[in-house]
Amino acid sequence: QYQSIMEMMPGAIHGNNPAMMGASDSDNIYQFDGMESTDPLTKTWSTAMNFDNFEEMQVVAQGAPAEYGRGTGAVINVVTKSGSNKLHGTARLSISKVDWNAQAKLVNTSFDDSTHYLNETRPSFNLGGPIIKDHIWFFGSWERRNKWKPATWYRNPTEALNRAPTGEGKGYYEGHYASAKVTMRVGTFSLMGMWSEDPITMPKYYQYTNDPGLAEANDLVKTQGGWNFNSEATTTLGANTYLVARFSMKRNALDLQSFTQTGPRNYQSGFYWGAGYYDYKTDRDHNQYLVNLNHFMDTGFGYHDLKLGFEYYDMDILGAVNYSYPGGEFVAYNDYGVPRYRYVYETDAPKRVGKSSTTTTIFLQDKWEVSKGLTLNLGVRFEGGSWKNHAGDEVVKFGLMDMFAPRLGVAYSSGKNKFHANWGRYYDLYAWWVVDNNQPNDFVRYRDYYRGEHYGLPTWTYIATYYATAPATATTVDDDLKPQHMDEFGFGYERILTDKLSMGISYMHRAWKQKIEDYDPDGDGAWHFANEEDFHTTDTSWGKTFRKYDAVIVTLKK
């Protein structure tokens, strides 16, 4: 849905979470009506909704102003529809079948093709109108998801070795999207509240993703989705001033539960059987509080559109330490069925382990129309945060001045010519990886490593013991750890050719700096988290670049 619109932007790379302008697919910020919707754990999209519920979709891929942060990719904001004094609605029925698509017969219908080659009858509708004319309105939508794909799988290692699956069936993706929105206006005061949910179940996940390498009894049930509540209150404080307060909360989950959870998990020739791989459950919750003060001011130095904002954002994650073997053992064989190696976990599957984060943001931005044709966009953003493990111990902390993010933009137009340029700094506020490796020792899992006959040994022979998850006592965090950030610079020119046609060219440069890595400099299993430049060079200069992106973008608009 909105991912396909993102992919229409220059510099976008196709995917379930498109990578934008040199960033990774987990660097984007997703919003609905200006409120956070990004998955707090994976930093990917996490809200699905009936597409007919979208009024507008905004994608800011370059020069994002100071009100946007917590990501180094693009900002995607979906503006949802609202009710009006007239009753209005739409109904839609979409039907798709694999047999209707000749291309589907020529390719392997993998997970990446799941939205193109599938069977589904997909009804949807929305309806909006007045509750009290001129004062209170409603808008609601619903959509069913019930798609399936043909699936094949191996029944034994021989079939896997010969790449000849004989298992046949269907993989399903089932659920619905629903939302309800109420808006109200009384005098200078307006209020909005919207609730939405998007529960999805894949009863046989590997069959749905068309992964043939697992026995049918080795499959799992995947459930995902949850609900969101967004609210907004707006009031005017004067002829040139208004205040916007927003609150949003998200309760989301992703669970993967294996059909078989006892005994060893076995592997040979690309085929898995026995116990499942996943016994994984996560709750991914967040609350967001936003207050923006907007003021318009006409001075002798031009016209100013000022915005001062404050945000408090908290995230709570409760899940498993890692993807784990619920049966407690993994055995691998070579293509001839001879034992190769074996992992035996010394403890049971880990308890559910949590982590949390709180971030505080203050920003100020000014859209300054200096003169006819010349506009400056000036802004500054201060971000700070604290990341804690399951016990509530603070693992990572960045102060407001640690993430000082200036933003500057300029636009000038003269006749049919337009020029623009921007420079800004953007921070990545997520530090879950560091927290995961600093959990209390109660959640640590150890695994014993054995080798078998494949290595010329008469029986399983113990080799070593490893951490499946590292204990907090084995990891340290650098006292001078600095947050990762991206610096962006761009400029461009656009020429209006006709009343309906223009052509432009622009250049963008992005540089990601202060990469956080883990190192074991002494080789003793004691890992240390620090910025990469502090270990790889004798020059600990602030801000070593670890990734760059340069692009020339040519556009034709009609």
C-alpha cells in the first residue's frame, strides 16, 4: 500500500520496507496524522489500514525540518480521511487469482512476490458523515485480508538434496484492518480521536513464505499486528497563535510459535525436521506526547511561521532474548547423513525479557519569508534519551546536547527559475542492540558445542561452550559513547517550462558517522561497545564516516 507510493520517489529501493536515499530499510519514520507509527523494535512500518482511508500521503526524503527526528531515512506521514456534513462512503471488492497471471507461472512465488502472485477475495468499505451537523463527525473503515498462495515443501533430506519437493498445500494470510475516527469542533477548539487495529495470522508461516526447506510438522504460527489510538486537540490563543497537543499509543505484537517444541531440531542438505526453530513472543508498545506552539509574525524583516515543539516518547519491549531452539538442541548432518556438529543448550528456553527507552525532544523551526521569492527554513532540534534493560538498569544515555541537530534550508524563485539548498543533521536514537547484550545474567543462555563423525571423531565430542546471549558481566559500554548520526547536504534547480510542466535537477550527499560497534580487543570474550573510530584508528577524531550516499536526481513534473 503506502510502500508502493514510497517506491515512486527517486532513490527508493524496492522492499517490504523500502530503503530511501542511501539509508537502510530500518531508518524510515512512519506516521499517521503526524503521530508515531514506527515499530519501536525493528524500526519498520507497523500499521496497516484500508487504503481508501488515506486522504493524503506525504513523503519527506530530503531536507526534513526540525520537527522530524529519530531516523536517517525518509519521513512518511499518512493523513487519514475525516467525516463531513454529508454522508459519504465507498465500497470495494478486489479479486485476484494466481491463474490469471501468466508471469506467476514463470517465477518462484517467494515472499517478495507475495503481493503480486496470490489468491484473494478482498472486500473493503468506508463511511463518513455527521453525528451533530457542523460540530461532530465520524469516519470508519474496514477491510478483510484472506489471501493464500500455493506452497511446496520437502518431505525428507533426499528430496532437499535433489531439489524435488513433493509436499503440496496452501499458505494463508488472514485478518482484517479496521479504524474509527471522530472529529469535533466547537468555537476555536477542535478535537480528533482515531482508533485502528490490524491483526494478522499466518497459520503455516513457512508455507506462506514458500520456504520448501522445512517439514510440514516443523512449521509455525505467526501472529502480528495490534491496535493504535491517536488523538489531537487544537485551540487558537490569538489571531496569530495556535496550540496543538497530541497523544498516541500503540500496542503491537509479533509472535512465532513452532508446531513442535520438544526434542532436537535436525538439519541435512537444506532440510529441517524435528523441533521448531522459533519460540518467540514480543510485545512492542509505545506512548507519544507532543505539544506544538505555532505563531505567525509579520516584521520589518519579513514574514515568520514559527513552531516550537516538545515531545516525550517512551517505548517498552517485552519478548525473548533471541530466536531460540525450544527443544534445547540442534543437530546438523552432512549430505550423507553423517553427524557433523551439535549444539546443546544448558538451560531451558529463556524467560521473557524486557527493555525500555524514553526520549525527550525540544525543537524550534522558522519558515522565514525574507522577501518576495526568498525563503529560509531555519531549525534546531535537541534530542536526548535513556535505554534500560529488563532490570531497569540504564545501559545507554544521551543528553539533549549530545544530539544537537541543526537544520537549514533556502529556496529562491525568480520568474520561471527556482533554486533550493539544504543542510541538516539527523540522529538514530535506537540502541536496542547494546541493551540486548547487557541484560541481567538471569537471562543468559549457554550452549555446548560438539563435533561428530564428519570430523573423524568416533562419537559426539565436546569442543567448547558459547554464549547464546551474552551476560551483562561480559560486556561494557564506552564512557564516551556517541550517538550515530547522518549529515545531509543538497542543492538543486527547477525550471518551469509551461503552466503544467517543469523540469529539475538536484544533487544530494549523505554521510553516516560515529558507527557503534562491539569489539573484543583482548580476545577473552569480554565485548566492549564503542564508536568504530575509537578502535580502528589512532586518530579518535569525532565523526568518522562509515557510509556515504551521493545522487543526482532529474525530475519532470506535469
